[in-house]
Amino acid sequence: MNTSDLVIIQDLVPGNPELARLVQKHRENERELEFKARCKWLSCAEQADRQHLKRLKLHGRDRMESIIAPHRSTPVP
């Protein structure tokens, strides 16, 4: 997301509980993925969890994108 998207999100979060929840969950997933990235070795279960987190993060980002898209002044290529 670019800077203008972040501004839109910041403006919309107070009136949109779904977007607020998505932003919070996105941050949590990002922190967890950063932690797993610092590990030198991950078990099969941890690797599967990492892939699951990546999918959740992407799904959440897609949903955030669909929420903020109508509020953009110009379309994103």
C-alpha cells in the first residue's frame, strides 16, 4: 500500500470496525512472520503455520483493499 492508502485507512478506521480489526490483525500477522523469519530453523508445523499466516495476511490485505478502493481519488494500476 502506498502513502495515500495509509492516509485513507487512518481516516476510515474510526468509523469502520471491520477495517480496524483487519489492520490490527495484519499487524499481528506481520509481527509473527517477522519473528519466524528470524528463526534459523522451523519445524514442519511452524513452516505450515508461516504459510498459513502469509495467506491470512494476503486475504486481509485484499479485503482492506476492497474497503479503501472506493475512497481513492485515482485508481491504482
